[in-house]
Amino acid sequence: MNKSIKLIVSVALVFGSLTACQLEETLLDSVVQEDFTLDPGSVDPETALDPIYNSMSVALNGQTSVTALTFHSSDELMGPTRGTDWFDFGVWTTLHTHQWDPTHPEVLNAWNNLHQGVTRANLAIGNTTGTPQAQATVLRAYLMWHLVDLFGQVPFREVDNTDFVSPPDVLTRADATARIIADLESAIASDDLPSKADGVYDLPTVEAAQAILARVLLNKFIYEGSADAASADMAAAMAACDAVINSGQFSLATNYFVDNFGVDNQNSPESILVLRNESGDNRGAPFGSRYYMTLHYNQNPGGWNGFTTLSDFYSKFDQSDARFYGAPTESMASNSGLHFGFLEGQQVNSSGDDLTQRDGNPLAFSADVPISGASEEKGIRVIKYEPDYAGALDNPTTDYPLIRYADVILMKAEAAWRSGDNGTALSLINEVRAARELADITSISADGQEILDERGFEFYWEGIRRTDLIRFGKFNEAWNEKPASDPSRNLFPIPQPAVDTNPNLAQNDGY
């Protein structure tokens, strides 16, 4: 049956541009309508899923939206003001200091982008069958997980609900979590999801569904407001991880940076769920922001001289860690003086000549960086993703990893530790550490600090640090240029325009 559906999303969309020097926003409407027509008999998976991926790309892959909320609110990144650069009406400062409110533009952007993706997933689910329907269900679950994690409430319409006039019902955090888990389990049990063994790489697989399920189960006790994780949930999380591990389709990368984050990372043995980037067919644009947002104007590529890591986070690393410093690829070496990992001290060009700031003073990145009034050289920069000098720097061919195999191993380790099995947890953590050429750890503290630290070493600047800090009870602590914050900050506020247009929404506590 050929079905045409008009979807009405009761959220406010803000369109604008965000740069180092200017923030502009224009409120267009509180209701957005989208018309799509899909023929289930002729729709291939990519046609059905591409609109969902487009929403995911905007939400997850630039410097704004979900990226802004997850990176800046954690202890791994800060956006210092440098003179008038990066002031942007306090957007970055309020995120770092946990002083955002319901009118924050990136809170609204994240809410809208994620809900747009859920709406598009609903469309695909309602107009396809078999494999594309199961894959759309997985992507919807992934997007709903972000909404649960960030906002704690999910306005939601069932696929067969044709009442597009009334505001959608709102799932509580616990109910939305249960729905996500049920949808993932149903998709996995349907046998409609392909495996990586079938040659599927850049669309949802059964292993991707299992990895997402493990992530949701690991955080379920937070979403339900419990003090401790339930043993049944941890057992289910380990089982989901085991399904991925036992598939035999994944392994830890030999070269952490090049294999996982290089321009040719399509062959990474760790990739489970990615945003694909290919010349002329890019789901991850504007991916170049990952290096533009941190590099200095006089480096290659010339960046926006913005975001840095924090000295507290930087100092946690063993400098022999393969994840701390990575040798440049031939392309990087011939085009710049960059290397992978953390950039600290005097910076050089491809010839080894010292670079300078715009005023002619040495460009030497230092760990001490204030949140306001920072000079050009302050702050250690991060190059985790390889600049694509041979392609398009704005739209590199590097695929953006959303879930990697290392996460599956460390999620199983944490679930084992939360179940009282420290031996299994240590073995799995040390499996990852061995791949990164590090010595074993021999114990895990009662608060699990070693697990949290290992996850920080492995997944920095990948967008999950905030979630990890909350799960380990560390998100409200003080760190560089951030005072201790109230536990209410563990959730972002519901954007004011959304509250104004949907009476079923109630503002989160503390706002």
C-alpha cells in the first residue's frame, strides 16, 4: 500500500548560525509539518533511513545541539572566551558552569533535532516492513535514548496515531526507557536485522541493536531514579554485550587513532554504529568542526581557536598511553605539524618551524586556561579525528563512530563490577588496556573510579563523558572553572517553547 502521511511536530525550531564571534537565531514557528510518501514495496533501506540519519547528523556531529550539551557540560572540554571571540552571548560558558536555563539555544536545538529524528523514524516504521522497518526501530530507540538521557521526558506518538492536532502524550523517563528496551528486544528477536557478517557496515545491524540495548540497561537505574543498579539489568546488559562479542565480527583496533578515527576508518574492526561519510554522500557533515573548533587560526587546517580540554582531565592520563599521543599519518605530517591526541606546548608547521600567534608571539598551548579572558595560546587542544587533507576538510571521509567495540567490552566490565564480579571486570578492562599498550590495573575502588577513568581515556571527545559522569555520581563535582552544581543539573530543562506548546509537558525540577 502506498501511504502518504502528514506529520506535525509540536516543537519550536530555531534556525541560525553559531560561530566563534556571533550567535543569531530566528524563531520561525511552533509547529513544523513534513509531507512524505513512501511505497513499502519499493523502498530500500537507505531511502527509508536517510532522513533519520540526516537528523542524527545535525544533532550529533557538529559543534552545536547534542554535541554542545554533552561535551561542554562534562569535564573533558571547555569553551573559553578569548577577548570577544567565543563569547556568543554566554552560550558556552553557561554550559560549562552548569548555569543553563530553559531558554538556552542549544537546549532547544538538541530537543528539536532529536524529535525530528524520532518523527522521521516513525514515518519509516509505518511505511516499511522487514529489514528497513527493524532498522528504523533501532535508530528511533537510539534517538529516544538521547532524549531520555538529556531531558528525562519524551513526547511520543504511536505510529498508527493519526491525531496530529492534539499535543502528543509524554512518556515519563522510566516509561520511555522501558519502551526503548522493548523496541530493541523486539527488533533483535525479529530476525529482520542483518549482521555485520552479512556485509552490512553503515546501517543498523543486530550487533548495533545489542550494543544500544547494553548502554540503556547500564544506565537504567539512573533513569528509574534508583541508587543502585538492579542485578537483573546488569545480567541483561552483560548478555547483550556477550552477543556482540560472541558474534566474532569485531576486535580492538591495532592503531587506536588511525583505525578508529582516520580518514580510512571504514575498515575499523571496532565500528558498530557509525555516521557514514563519503565524497558526495555524507551523513556526518559538518564533521570538520571536530578539528576546526579546537585548532588555532595559524595551524593547518586553520581553525577557530576555540575549545580546549581541561587540565584536570589532561593530567589523569599516563603519557605513555597510546590514546594520549598518536604519531601523525603521512598526510598529516606533510601538510601540518599536527599529531593525534593532545596538543600541548610549542606548535610547529609541516617543516618543523615554530608557529606564532597572530601577534607574533610563540604559539605554545598551555594547560592553564581561564573560562573568560583567555589569550590565544591558552588551553590544550585535541586532534582525535584526522583532517582530510586529500579530500574536503569541511566534509572529511572519516566515518563518525557512534558506538565502538571497546565500549561493549568496557560496558560488560562495568556491569560485571556492579554485579560484584571484580575479576571479570578487571580482565575486560585490561583487555582494552593491553590493546592500548598499557600495563594492567590490579584493583577497582569501591566507587569504580578506575572504570570511569578508563572510559575517559578511551572515549574522550566522543560524546558520552557526561552520561558516564552522572552514572558514577561525579557530574556535580567541581572541576576547572566550574563550581559544584546541583543534582538537578543531571537533566537539562525542557525548552520553554516546547513547554508553551504542549500542556502534557512539565518542566524538570530545578528550572
